[in-house]
Amino acid sequence: MSLVAYVNNRFLPLESATVHIEDRGFQFADGVYEVVACIGGCFLDLDLHLDRLQRSCSAIGIALPCSGDKLEALIRETWKRNPYTDAMVYIQITRGAAPRSHLPSESMHPTLIITSRELPKPGDEKLTQGASGITLRDFRWKRCDIKSIALLASVMGKQEAHRQDADEAFWLDEDDHVLEGCSTNIFAVIDGTLVTHPLDHQVLGGITRRMLIRIARDAGIEVAERPWKLAEATLSECMLTSTTNAVLPVCHMDGSPVASGAPGPVATQLRTLMLQAMDELRQS
């Protein structure tokens, strides 16, 4: 199956799509990215993703390589040129290519890459049994609110989770508050309230996170953004969110069951409501 990528003003076969070896994304991880879900041709909260992309670029001093309208058109065109109706569209912007120097030149033109692949979805076993996680002391950099391509810590966390036969690793701060996962946000149900860590420099403002909060409040579920711990006595459920998982119960943590060790009623309800919202996108 032939896939197509957009790289710096050209659509190319994926196997031929390359960047310069001195691109600062390769040399320094000097760039940012977004992952957008496309459901039947409808992009999920694309405006929010583009706003966050602009914020990430501004935070590290990279100018968008084109206008927002043109970028949106390129994203849509990349999706059209690939075969997947439900797709995961990846957008990456780096500072550009230049001879290696920590101090970047002000004259560089940013590199823009867009790809589109099939949207991965959790299998029936994961939905029935829930996901498993481990916890790790947070050793990432202190600007996790920027969606940086510098993801080595997350790669290491994922490797450790895999070594322990778990699906995800979740970061803990120095006081054992649960922050987020390597590629997910995390929620808990505590005393009947849906709880997640507030947005700060330790947590990325996930678009699916934001969607879940809205859906929960619309369903009459109380939501609190506050620091929380796995050891809280009235914790009855955990769940993760991401573009590719939507909402997924987390039923085991560090080898022990979370409450009953089975998907709970709140996670089940919220997943149903989120999938309904996505089906409405398809039908529109």
C-alpha cells in the first residue's frame, strides 16, 4: 500500500520522504508536533490542535512555516492522498536545517512534515480487561506543556512499561502526585468525582483530555482538576485518554488491581459517550 507524505512544499511517496541530516529536529530535537484524529474525513478538534501547535512554536521561538489556513489545507490534502478513512495525521515542525550549532541562526526556514496513517484503536481484550500501568518518578524536562519532539524520557518510560508487561508508564512528582503518562493523560474517580492533575509545566494539555472533561460535565459528572495520588482511600477507577485510545480504563497499576481490577462504570460511560461523539462526526 503506497503512502504519501508532505515534506517542505512537496508531496512524496513515504519511502522517498527525507530531510537534511543537519535538520535541527534530528540534531537537537529542536521542534514540536501534533497528532490529530480524522474520523471519516472529519478532523477532531483541528482548531484546538493548530492553536496548541502555534503555542508550542511560539514557546521555543519557531515561526509557523505557512499561514494557519494553508497548514489546515495541507493537513486535509495529506489525509486525502492516503487510503485511511479513520486516520492519525502527524504534523511536525522543526527549526530547519543548518550547520550544527547550539545557537540557531535566525535565517533558517522551518521544516514542515505531515503524514497520515491508519488510526490505531484498542483491541477488544483491552476494552474488556482494561489497560495496565506502572509508575515512575518524573525525570523529564520541566516544560511538558510544550509538545516537544524531545521524547527520550517517554521512550525510556515506555520501554520500562513493556519490560514489566504493562501498557503505559505514568509519571509521579516528588510528592507522589500522578501527573500524566508517557503519551497519555490520566484521570481517576475519587469519591465520585472525576479527578485529573491541573495543567501546568508538568502536564500537557491533551485535546482528548479537554474533550473528556467537557463530555463528563455535560453528563452531570463532577470534575476536579487537582493534584491526586493513587493511594487516596476513595479512589474507585482510573482511566487514560489519548488521540488513539479515546478513553481506556486502567485496571492494574504497578502489578496491583485498581479497586476491583475491572473497568468501572464511569470509564465505561465516558468511553461510550466519547465514541458516540465520534460517530456523530462520521455521520456529519
